[in-house]
Amino acid sequence: MVKNEKREKQIPKTYSKQQVLQSKQYLQKDLLDALLEEERKYTHDQVKTILENFLKREAK
């Protein structure tokens, strides 16, 4: 039981903007370069959410 509790409380890994841009997981490098902040760290879920939110926005 103790092992399961530790797994549930694991902190997701975070990555710098440069690490995200170097990742092969993301194809929209130019878009991510514009959307992500230099000094901030991101999880994969956060990057995915940022991309999805931007792509769903209505054009003006």
C-alpha cells in the first residue's frame, strides 16, 4: 500500500522551453516557440493544453 501512495504523489517532470522545442514529440516548433515563456518550466500536459487552446481560438 505504501508503494502505491508514493506513485500517486509523484510530481510530473517539467521541461524548459528549449527542452520542449528539442523534443521530437511536438511538430509545431515555431508555434511553441512563440507561445512558451523562456523562464518557465512546463509538463507535457501543460504544453498540450497551451497548443490546444491556441488552435481552438477563433480568428479575428
